[in-house]
Amino acid sequence: MHIRSIVLTSLFAALIAAGAYIAIPLAPVPITLQTLFVITAGLLGGRRIGTASVGIYLAAGAIGLPVFSGGTGGIAHLVGPTGGFIFGWLLSAFLAGLFSDLARKIMHAQKDPEAGAEHQHSRSVMLLLILGSLTAAVSVYVTGLPWLKYAVDLSWQKTFAVGMIPFIPGDLLKAAAGVAIARVFIRRIDTFLDTEGAR
């Protein structure tokens, strides 16, 4: 990776870690801002930088740095009730980045000289960012819920009650915030990376 890609990857990893300290302590799964930063990492960095950011975060936590919710760290946290959600951030960042990379292809495509083409491209980019953000937010449950069910020995009804339903409004807000942030900064991030050929 080029130096600017490394800088962005490290920055996003640090933001994901910082998000753990902005939390509402619900049991067994706390509400944090980490999902927002995971989605943002994917939307702004693309699937490569976004996934690498989460990977660095996971590695930091695995070796014991206090980057998980509650200022904790270590392997025990990764295999606990919230482990499936934490590992699910890899998929979340990848999916957000995948849609973001598709949006970037449209952004970088040669402008159509026909009237209204640029506006159409802008709408397509926005749609892809929205789809990427929503898909990323929902994908966390794919690994998080089964892991929670078997880690705590819950029924599926109880698993949904404690592991998904309380988080849906917040996740929708985080997805919307991720799109808003990406809309403002995605072109600036592209310029920052392309200056050094970091893509």
C-alpha cells in the first residue's frame, strides 16, 4: 500500500477504536458508534482500505489493546457474545467498499456530453452509496446473531429481541450519517489518494 493509503487505513482503524468509548452499555450487546466508522471506512476508503482498517482494529484488540467496548481488549472479547458482530465488521466494510468502488467508477467515467448526464451520474453515485451503507449495516447481523445465540444459549426469539431490534433505529441513523459523510468527502479522499497513485 502507498503511504497515503496506509495513513487513511490507520485513521479509520483509530476511529473504529475511538467509537468503542462512545457507548450505551446494554447487555449483552452495547450500542456504540463503531458501526458508523466501519461503514464510513468502507464508503470513503473502498473495499481495500475499509477492510484493512477493520483488520488492523481486530489485530489491535486481539493482542490486548483496549479498543473494544468498555475499554477492553484480548481474545476473550472476540470469542464472547459480541464476537460475531465484531468479526461481521469485516464483511460490513467490504460491502460498503464494494458499492463505493462501483460509485467511483461512475465518478471517474468520462462525462457524457448530453444534457442531464452529469446529474444522472450523480444520482447513480448517491444510490450506490445508500445501498452500500444499508447493506453494510444489515450484514453485521448475518454473523452477529447466530454467534450471540450460541454464545449465550438463547432462543432465536430472544436473540432477535436483545441482538437486533433495539439496534435497528440506531443502525439506520448510522447508515444515513455514513452516506452524508461520504457525499461530502468522497471526492476529496479520491483526490488525496490519486495524487500519489495510492489506488
